[in-house]
Amino acid sequence: MRTSNLFIILVLIIATLVSAQTDSTKAKFGAKTATIKVIVTKLESNDGKVFCALCNSKENYEQKGNAFKGIKSNISKSKSEIVFSEIPYGTYAFKLFHDEDNDGVMSTNWLGIPSEDYAFSNNAKGSMGPAKWNDAKFEVNTDEVIQTIIID
């Protein structure tokens, strides 16, 4: 009797572990992911880095310092390429700036107007502030999405 109860408990534990592993594998391999490439051109110099914040909702797009993922990238020949890997399919927007003085923050003048270049996905433009989420958002529903941003 004890042996059969022990056997049943052991079978239940193994079944639970296999089920949990299968669910974990589905979560890891079942969801479609993509690569987002952001190519930034016409930067004023090769000094500093480009900081890019990828946002996956209007809320984290509008809040400072609340990005889904962030990357800083080197600059060469007035160009920078940023690559976000393994991004789940969905709706995203990004904002970036050229940290020319390499101090880790966007520099502004005494009025609070940025003195370093900045841009948004879709080359969206803001009016008296950053571009709106609806103008900057884009869909990720293929294996690779490329956005070319022209600094002007």
C-alpha cells in the first residue's frame, strides 16, 4: 500500500515538473519575437553616443526614464546603428538623443530647450515638446523592423 501511494506521488511530481517545463518552453519559444534596427543618420559629429529608449506603451513613452529597453550606441561617420533583439511582437515607439558631450543626459539651454540632437520613431516631430505616441508608434509583426532616422 505504501509503495503504491509513493509511486502515485512520484508520478504526480514528475507530471507537474514536465508540465511546468513545457509551459516555460512555450513562453520562451512560442512567442514571436523580432529585431528592431534603428539607423540614425546625419549626426552633427562622431562625439559621444546615441541613447535610444524603446517603449512598449503610451504610458512608458510619456514617462521619463521608464523605457521597455534602452541602448546606447557608438557613432561612426555621422551614423549610428542601434539593434534591439528578441522584441515580442506588438506596438512600440522610441525616442533617442545624441549625447554629444557624453555626460549621460540630454543637455538643454537655460530655457529647457534641448541643445543636443534628438529624434523619435517614424521621424515624428513634436510641437513644443516630444512627438506624440500616436505619431511615433509602429507595429512589430515581422522578423525584422528597420527605422531610418534622419537628424535635421
